[in-house]
Amino acid sequence: MAISLPYLDKNVFTIKDLKEKGSANLPISVRDYFNEGSMDLLTIQDNEDAFNRYKLRPRTLKDVGAVDTSTTMFGTKVTFPFGFSPAAMHALAHPGGEVASSRAAAKNGVAMALSSYSSMHLEDVIAEGQGNPYMIHVCFYKDRRKTLEITKRAEAAGFKAVLVSVDIPVLGIRPNEHRNNWDVPEVTSAEDVALAIEHGVDGVLISNHGGRQLDGVPASLDALRECAPVARNKIKLGVDGGFRRGSDIFKALALGADFCLAGRVPLWGLAYNGEDGVDLALRILLREFRTTMALCGYVKPCNLVNTR
């Protein structure tokens, strides 16, 4: 007989609930900076809607009594194939900032990417780690020495990978930020994945920056489906954009991703309840991911990868 699991929080049952509750605690300028995107917000909405275009096929009479969601990222074991994208300025959501997010990531054994525009020193963020992998995000500044300095600091501190933004020659136009007086960022095509392989990179993150750069580009999940055949068995492939359910992670893996990242999820968690809010977000996603795996007849993420 199936056993119903207890609720993790009396007010928040899903990531969408977390967005609503967390956003309500933020000033409108911060809320819109986190939640809005470029121009007409077509891409930001399509990132989420894309997951609804792909359906799950339940399986029966499969032994799923011992589901193991763990996998490896950058040579390090993680609880499940999920982590935090390099979102900027976590301290706008909560004074604990990236340090609080890092504690939650470490507690749950997941990866975390730190933005070049972090509120906290990278050394302080990774100091909260417990063996979980960390990535540093860098842009190519006009002064290349600055880029090199950040990279060397991250390497010395123990970061496992460098995420390099190669698609931000200018910032996208975000009307809501201008209305709120804000002046204040990854590939999406098979051709760019092929170029990345040609240049010897270890992996590629499929991302449209959460719809914050060029509006009207393909949803990350749709771009993933195009890029996955090019990357298969050659380089690791990550994807970020629109993840709101554990089942979304399952779908991304089925379409060719090796791991998934989300940037806004920890921000909503911080805004809701600091470190505990981020911890809640991860537990919600892990529970949903494990449930989806079991109902679809899979006991390990690697089994899912091998069916592509």
C-alpha cells in the first residue's frame, strides 16, 4: 500500500508556492529584478511552458523499491542531478545571501554556481561546502586581468568548474528594471555546441539566461533537444531555465541533459525564509524527482540517460 508523505511546510507545497510567498516579502524593485525578464517576457514564460509540451509515460510492474537519485557532477557525487545557476546578488533576497544558499546546497548535497555579481566573497561561500561541487561564473571583462584573477581565486578556493558566459555582448532590455530605477548576466544552438566541442571545453550549459537577455529565443528545454545529439558521448550537457517541478528535471534528463540548474529557485527560498527556505526548495524538488522516477519505473538517473 502506498504511503502518503507528510508536508514539508504548512504554507509552501510547491516551487510556485515558494515564488508567491517569497516574492511577497520583497520590495517591488527587487521582486521585479528577480522575477521579470527582457522585453515582452515571451521567453521567460516559454521556459516554463516548454515542460508541459513533453509528457511522461508511467510504468507498472517495475521494482522501484530502492530509488537512488544520486549521480556525479564534475567528478563529485551529488544527491540528485540539480544545482543552483549563477544568479546575482542573493543578499537582495535575504541578508544571508549566497552564504545561506551555500549552506542549504551543502546540506542537501547539490551543486552551486556562484555569479560574478555575487553579494559575498567566493571564499566565504565555498567555505560552507561539505564536499558538494561549486562552479564559478565569469564574464570576459575588458580588463582580462580581472577575469583571470577571479578564476585563479576560485581555483585556489576549490571550485570544480568555470562557467563562462560567451553570449552577452550587451545586456538585454528589461523594462521593469527601468521603471523601478534599476541600472544594473551559455549557448542555445547545436552549432554553438559543435564549436564548444571543437574548442575543447568540458561541458556546455544550455541557457537563455532565464529570459533576461534576448526575448523570443527558444525555450531552454527545446534548445536542449536540438543540442543533445551533438553533445552525446562527447561533452557533458547542462540546462537551466524554467525548472519548477522535480518532474521537470526528469524530462530534461530524458531529453539529453546530464544535469539541471535553476537560478530563481534559491532566491525565492531566501526571500521566504533564508537558508531554511532554500533547504525547503531543494527538498521539494528532490521529493518530486524521486516520485517521478518511481512512477515512471526508474531507480537511477543513469538508467534514464541510457534510454535516450
